[in-house]
Amino acid sequence: MLRVRRAALAALARAGEGAPGLGLGLGPGPGRACSARLQLLPPGGGAQPDPQGWKEAVAAAAGALQAGGLVAVPTDTVYGVACLAQDSDAVRSIYSLKGRNGEKPLAICVGDVDHLYRYCHVNVPDELLRDLLPGPVTLVLKRSEELNKDLNPFTSLVGVRVPNHPFIRELARACSGPLALTSANISCQGSTLAVSEFQDLWPQLSLIIDGGPIGDIQSPECRLGSTVVDLSVSGKFTIIRPGCALASTVEILRQKYGLTPESP
């Protein structure tokens, strides 16, 4: 395990880049040393080149979440910030971190399609879920009574993700409940594809997992985030956000399952 003091971390920030696979644990408070753990996470979610390092990174992130912290993680679309969805204080911390309107909902993330049935009322075929997930799609469904009532208390719906990225899926499996997940950026600012792009958030995070750049950082299309689709009305679908997988998602919903589009 590699120990790096704050001066080294500041130099990394000034350089404007992080080494791929670097997990940065940022301790709170001025003058406290920060630790950096070198984790060889596979950029883009490929095969695990260092199973032990991978296991340590998942354990560190899960521990930070269980302690009520906020953790920056790579996903299959953009970098995100996660906390435990069932932890009301942590959910409030995410809103504070992003400077976000309290009436703008947070999505939840689970490690496998099977797990979403506990937190959502599903009114579409299981095959449809598995045609879209895991992948760059957020499905909006009726929330179940199991979900924390302090998470999006103003709506009966919830967006759910199963990202096609092995790290965050393993992290979700390692936690006792779903993750609340949002993009790693200040609200209304652009999505981020590298940890250096959300340096302003670092001091408020418990841990940063650096999986390297996600996609082409020069491409605006790579910053679109997931496609968000409302499936809460039987036989219908509503595109809430086009995102990066619009065409393939609509094709599956219309042609394979015969769902009818509605305007948001």
C-alpha cells in the first residue's frame, strides 16, 4: 500500500491528471495526511489484471460507504459519486456536495438485475430488463416500500442502474443495500470522464477510485451519461434523457416489446 502525503497529492492536482488505477483516500481536515492506494483497476472495465488490488479497492470503497462517506467511482458512462441509498445523512451529503436542488431525484445502483426487484415494482418482462441491463441505461420504475423514504420523498418513482462496469457492480454487491448514484460534478456543470476533472469535489469525498479515463475525453458524446427511460406505465415508455444509448434502447422497447412512446 502506497502512502502519499498531501504535498504529493497537491502536485498531482497541479499536474491536472491522475495515474490510471489510483485510489485516492482523502482525509478530512487541514493538515491531515492523505493516503493514496495504487489499485490496478482495468480502464474501461476490462479483465482484472490484479485481483488482489481489485479486492482491496472494493473493500476500501465499501468501508468508506458503510461509514457514511461519499465515494467517487468510475462507471460505464461517466464518473459518479455514490453513497448508501438507505443512509439518509449520506444522501443529504450528496445533495450538499453537488449544490443540487433537493427536488431533483437521485438514481439507485445495484450490482445485478435480480436485486432491483427488492426496491422497485417491475411491470415489464424480466427479459426486457436483461436486454437493457447491465448497460448505459437508467430505468425509471415505481419504487417499493423497501427503499429509504428519505431518498426522493417527493416522487413514487425511482431510477435504477446496473452499470456495465465490473468495479461498481462488485462494490454494489459488497454493500448491504443499493447505492445512491449521481454524476461526479457540480449540478448543472458538465459530466466528468477523468478524476482530474472534478478536483473541486475531492476535499468532500471519503475516497476516489481512479479507473483511468472513461471513453474519449475529447468527445462531447462521451459525456452524455446514461439514457433515462420511464417504464412505470404499462405498455408505454417515456424518454426522460436521451443520453448515450437512445437509438438502441428505443429499438429494443418498440420493436422487440411493442411499447408505445409517450412525450415527457
